[in-house]
Amino acid sequence: MEGLEGTLAGVRETFESGRTRSIAWRKSQLKAMIEFVQDNEEKIFKSLDQDLGKHPVEAYRDEIGVVAKSAKHALSCVQKWMTPKKGNLPLLFFPASAQVMPEPFGVVLIMGSWNFPISLTLDPLIGAISAGNAVILKPSELSPTCASFLAETIPKYLDPNAIKVIEGGIDVCHQLLQQKWDKIFFTGSQRVGRIVMTAAAQHLTPVTLELGGKCPAILDSISNPNNMKVIAKRIVGAKWGSCSGQACIAIDYVLVEEKFASCLIDSLRKTMKRFYGESPRESKSICKIGNETNFKRLLNLLKDPLVQASIVHGGSVDEETMFIEPTILLNPPLDSQIMTEEIFGPLLPIITLDNIQESIEFINSKPKPLAIYAFTKDETFKKQILSKTSSGSVTFNDTLVQFICDSLPFGGVGQSGFGRYHGKYSFDSFSHEKAILQRGFFPELEPRYPPWNNFKLQF
Ligand code: NAD
């Protein structure tokens, strides 16, 4: 363990030298990040294919493109973000001035996840660099090719004394979590989120937890067949089109009125055939199940005979290649694991309701989700969804796109996590906002000092 402690001490020494605070260092690292993704596009494609069977188009959209966009945005804004902001003071303080000055936390730990092993590791790093921190990156061991690629390549581009990549599994995570950090940014499950938060509590370290949950999609009436085509594409895209449903903001289940269910299923089937052909197993456009643990967990969700009986599309499994066919289930039991746990894979339950208004109560009967999607043109219903439910985000009439908006905060609420990032929110997530108040020595207000008397009370 001396190695890890030595590494951490070296990174802390770099931070304490003050080097990472300068605008020049921040900009040079952000430029290097842009070069890193541009120079290594092919290697990143290969690593993502190896770990997840991710097609280069999907890899560009969800990983390389996300990192390049974030780094460019941060590069153009970092000077503005780090400039202290003037604070307004009441007249009582006159003469005085106030400022809010962002300062870096110090040495931060970023723990990435395996489903988007490049973007969900490097996107937080962009925020940490912009804010002037030194960083230890811990990529997920469950995407080993990407983890090794990052460990080998990042030091060739970014300041190796301030930014280090540490590879390893759960034991290494435990060792890392025993150290004292100035901030921990974790992406992963609620289970490990609790472990991270417990460890952080020992040192009163602030944490951001980007967790998961069951993200519902609400489908209001289907008035126009053309809308239905678009809706089906967006639902299929948000279930199978981004890491095969192994995404924290993937649609977990769909709520629809009973009378529209067959039309929805029909449209989804047609769309899936267009996207993945007659045999999705042969398709290069769908990611594989990322690891054996997730595969076994998904098989377990399908094991229940009542869940099996609810399959209306797909359902076949190949244990040898860890393939699970894109699967639609109609009304699986609400107390089955598939409806009580986050699915995180290519299985889509459709739950029918008598009236779509019941969707609000349904969502509120479960922990607060990371995202809610609602396909509706009814402005009153939209307002009800916004005011009567709580979630990390609400997206009307589309899916997943909220993730790539730098102007919107990304993060959970309740059990889907806390803290937020993206764009300026990433900078804020890795900064302490220091309050600065400056006064002169005159005038002096004597009633603020003892000895107390009734005259001072009236003042
Ligand atoms: P996970 O929590 O099982 O693992 C995350 C990392 O934590 C692992 O890579 C491992 O290094 C470490 N870890 C695992 N067990 C540990 C332990 N006992 N002690 C210490 N460290 C440990 O999550 P996962 O399987 O990698 O990802 C799936 C989960 O992540 C899903 O719930 C998903 O919704 C969530 N997720 C959230 C976001 C988001 O941005 N909110 C993004 C991607 C994934």
C-alpha cells in the first residue's frame, strides 16, 4: 500500500505547489484532453469494441464526442468560470466589497463506470481540471481494455504529476477509499454509493454520487401515426441504442394506457427490425452485455415463470456468447424483481394503466428516478408531471438528449444520487465557493460590541 500512498503524496505535493490553480495549466490540460481524443480515436473505438461491442458510431456519439464537446466548452469558458464574482452587500456593511471566489478542492478521486468507460471517466475529469484540482482517476475494472488504455495513454498527454490513473478491482477501490480525499466523484450503483459515502464520512469528504434507478417513460395518447413512428424510434434508441440498455438514463419501463399497448408494441417491433434486422444477434449496432455479473443478474430477472409468461417479443438467451435478445414484456408482476430493481439491460417491461394520470402515482410509489421521459402534448399533464414527481431530469417527447446539454445540470435526486455536473455545473462540482468580504477600519458601529444595554437593543 506504500505505492498508493506514495502516489497520492506526490499528487498532493503537485497540488500544493499551486501549479494546477493557474489558468495556463488548466487550459493546457484541456487542450491536451482534446488532442488525446483526436489522436486516439481508433484506439478508443477498438477498446470500446473489445469491452462492449460498441459500434464506432455509437462510440463517437456517446463517448469520444461527449469528451471532445465538454473539453472544448470548458476551454472556452474556464477563464470566465474561475473569475471571482462580485457579491452584493446591504447598505449596513458600507463601505465594503464582497466577492465569491471559486477555489479547487485539492486532490480528488474520480471513480468511473464500465458502461461508458471513456466518457463517464473523462467527463468528470474535465470538470476537475477546469476547477484546478489534482486528480486520481480509477476506471472500472469491468471494462479492462479501456481501463488499460487510459492508464497507458493519459500520462502521455496530461500532467503526470497532477493526474494519475490507477487500475484495479474492488480491493484497490477499498484501499483508495481509505485515503483522505478533498472530494470523491463516484459513478455506479446505489450499493457501492453507500460504501463510498460511508468511507468519505470518515474524513468529512464531500461526494458526488451519480447513481442509477428505474427511469420510466410515460406514453400519453397516440393521436398521430407519424408521431408514433418517432416515439418508437426514441424509445428503442433509449432502451437498446445506447449500450444495450446498460445506461443509467436508459428507459427502464414504459407506462401506457391499455388501449394503446398493442399499437406501441407493434411500432417497437417494426422499429427494432429496421434498426437491428431479423436477427439482432448478428447486428453490429447493438452492444453486448458488458460482463458476466450483469449477464447473470439479467438472467435472474427473467427466471421468474410469471415474468417469462409476460414476454411478448424476444426473450431468447445464449449463455455461451452472453447474448440476450432485445425483449419486451407486457405487464410482468409488479412485485417481481424486474419491476422492483433497476434493469440495466435489454429488457423492456410495458405496464398498462386504465388512465395515464395514474402514471404519476405509479412513479411516486418507487424511489426517485434519475430521468423521467414523457411523450405528451398535453400541457396540463406536463405541469402535473413536473410538480407532482421528483427526478434528476424530465424530458418531454424525446429521450437521452438531456445528457448532452452542457447548459443543463446532470445528476440524480434521492436514491438516484446527488450532486450534478456537465458544463459549468462540472466546474462548480469540483470547486468550493469561497466568500470574501473586505472592509475598512472606519466607520465603527459601537452597538455591535459589549457591554450590552437596552439602548443597544433598540439600535
Ligand atoms: P458498481 O457500483 O457495481 O461498480 C462501480 C465501481 O465500484 C466498480 O467498477 C468497482 O471498481 C467499484 N466497486 C464495486 N464493488 C465495490 C465495493 N464493494 N467496494 C468498493 N468499490 C467497489 O456499478 P457498475 O456495475 O459499474 O454500474 C452500474 C450502476 O451504475 C447502475 O446502477 C447504473 O445506473 C449506475 N450508473 C450511473 C451513472 C450516472 O451517471 N448516474 C452512469 C453509469 C452507471
